[in-house]
Amino acid sequence: MLNLSLKSLLIVILCASLRAQFRDDSISLPPVDPLTLDTIHIMKGGDSPLNIDFTLTNNKLYGLSKSIVTSVHGFGKDMTQKKSLAVKVPGAISLIGDYTVSGKVLILPIQGKGKSNITFVDSEFRVDFTGAPEERDGNIYMKLENFHWYANPKSIIFDLQNLFNGDKALGDNMNKFLNENWKEIYTEIEDSLDEQFGVVFGKIVHEDLAKYPYAQYFNE
């Protein structure tokens, strides 16, 4: 019989995944610092203040090992009940890799291709999800549903290298402009980032919560 409540196990899953030194081989947790992300493609136009085609590739997110779980709600015997978990990450976490961009940001044209570092400062994250029963081998397991990931950074620092074909003056001015207007920019791209992060973390949580029949997460 499993010796953890569902609430405790989820905290273990998140913290052990984020902090490799706390990994428990019995539940096969993959380390996620750095967290490898698939391609992130952001296309904006129409009424958006951003009119850009922005793609991030070969990116890794560094710094999640500093994560602290701040609240957990809804983890009871009813697997269909909404469950929420909040995390804060003091300091910086950095999304580093390659980028291509073209279009217009607010009032300025932008174009470039090269290395990028997007740093999120003093961020708070929340995951919400529900479960649905799934029968396997005569037992009932929880299938993860409606998984959502939300991020709320206090600020963002953009460093896009090789903007405007390597023109340093134009590139420095554009990075300065991006950083001065980070909040307006993030409002436009946060849905795309949240979706990508949600896919990765949702897979981690689902694979580990689906290892045991749901009833075994509760001690009688």
C-alpha cells in the first residue's frame, strides 16, 4: 500500500522533479531543471499591439530548482474535484535557446535570428486540473484532465542577440524597448507560454499519478 496521501504525493512529484537531489527512484521522476521545451511559436496580428511571428527553438528553462510550494487545494477522494497547486520561484528563471522574429512590437519594427535569453523575475505559478476515472486491470486510476498552467512574473528581461542582422545600436535599443514594455508584451504572449509549459508539466504529473490505483493514495 502506498504510504503517501494524494496531496503529499503531488508535492513530492513537483518538488522532486524540480530538485534533482530530492528525486525518488521508486516513482521515476524526471529532473526538470533545466526543463527542455519543444518549439514555442507565437503569431500575433489583428487588434493585438504585437504584430509578430516569433519562434523559440532548442530552449531550456533554468532555475526551477528554487521552487517553493505555497498552497495546495482540492486533493480529496473525489478525483473529479478541481485541484490547485501554487508555487513561487524567488529570483530569476531563464528561458535560453534560439529564436527568430519578424514584425512589429507596439510601434517599432523588429527582425532578427540568433540566441535568446528571456528571464522571468520572482515568478509565481499555479496549476489547476481535474481527474476522470480510468479502469485498468480491474482497478480505477485517475486520468488527468483540464490541466492548466499559469505564470505571474514580477518582471521579464529580454536579451535577443543578433537583432537587425547584428546592428548593435539597433539591437541594444530594441532590447531596451522590450524591457521597458515587458508587461504589455507579456500580456500578449503569456497564453502561448502557459500552454507550452502546461503540456510539459501536465505530462509529468499525469504519468506519476497514473502509476497507482487512485484509492491507494489515501490511508484508511
